[in-house]
Amino acid sequence: MIRTLAHLSDLHLGRSLAHDAGVARAVEALDGIDHVVVSGDVTDRGRAHEHARFEQLFAPLAAAGRLTVVPGNHDRLGDDVGPRLRRGARVQTEMRAGLFIVRVDSTGAHNRGRRAGQGDRGSGVLADIDRAVARAPSTHLVVVTLHHHPLPLPEETFPELLASRIGLPYAQELRLGATLLQQLRGRCDLVLHGHRHVPRALELFGGDARPLGLYNAGCTPALGRFRIFAHAAGRLCGPPGWLIARERTATIPSARPRRMTGTENA
């Protein structure tokens, strides 16, 4: 049975009416998708009313068990809605519709400042992720989702560029991010994250029988589109397609299960 997984991120609800409308269009376009991952920054300033809007828009998906979400650094601002998005341990697992999902909270108390965008993950969290992935059944696609990027990415804004120039960690990749990816080698299919607003994709360990796809969703409402992954019996059905929220038209991957080949950078 072919199932579908959508990846959204950086909704920034509350930024503007137009931005919120873009999120609503994306939600409408999710009709028929088996499961949805939202990899953080669901709110723009971490306000309770922004989180309430998120809950209102995504309520049908949440009620049906079709939604997985992790907090981002913007969710730790204002009223700090991070704990509402992730209750309990920083590393948690879910089994949904042919998926084994490892949810990782890469935010921390330091993200209470608007210029503290970097993620935080120590060796203890790496050990928790290792134990979580070890429990994945072979019949399920293994997905790790977190907000921050585990590998370096180009700076996209002037504050990010300035921070990098003067040596501040504001725009840096996750500490131990590369170690995490090595740890996941041969045991995981997808790492889905956000934080940076330009979508990117990278296939790691491409010569392996089980390569690892690393995907940054970008800012979903600004893009007006999001990726869809097709999977069956614990295998990806080729590279992802894009669903265009505004036009309600989709490019869906081939239904024949196969491993990803090549990379995709937009």
C-alpha cells in the first residue's frame, strides 16, 4: 500500500494576515495526505493566540492522528509555547501509517532571545535518539524530525551573515549535527527539518543500500508549496514531489517503491 507523508515548516503564524492565509491554504491542500510533519516555528513570536490559531487550523489532522510537530526557536519567544508543542522528553517516538517517527526538540531555554536562533543538542540527546531509532520496525519508514539544520547552510539574511562574520552562533548548524547523521547511517530514511527559509535537499551515503535523505522544508506559507514523500513497506517510492497549495495541484512521486537516487535542491 502506497502512503504519503507531507513536510511543512516555519509557518510563523501571526506574522501577517497574508502569511496566515498561506498557512490555511496549505492545510486545505493536505486533504488526502496520510501524515503531516511540521518541523517547528509554527508561531512567529511564541504567543498563546498564535498557537491557538495553529491548533484551530490543524485540529482535524491532530484528531485523526495524522500530525507530528516539534517546536522551533520562534515558539520559545513571548509566552513560550514550546512546551505545548512538545510535552515530556526531548526525544519521543510515534508509529503512524507505515512510519516510525522520532521527534527531537532541538530548542532550549537560550532561544528565549530573538537573536538566539541556534539549536542545542548534547551527547545525552544523541544517545536518546540512538535508542529510539533502534526500536524502529523494519516494516516502517524511519523519519527523524527536528527544527534546526544539522549541517552548515548558507546564510539567508543580513543578521545571519553578520552573526557569522563576528563569530556568534546565531546562524550555526546544530552542535554534533554531523555526528547525528553518521549515527543514523543505515538506520534511518529521512531527516526533516526547518529553520532556514530556503528549501534544500541532500542525499547522504548515496552508495549505501539505505541512503539518508536530509530535507529542509523552507518557509511553507511563503513558498506556497511543500514536499510529499511516497512510501510503502518501509521504503521510499523515489524522490519527493511538490504539492502547490495555491493551485491544489500536485506532482506525486512514482508509485513503484525504490530508493532515492540523486539530489534535489529546490
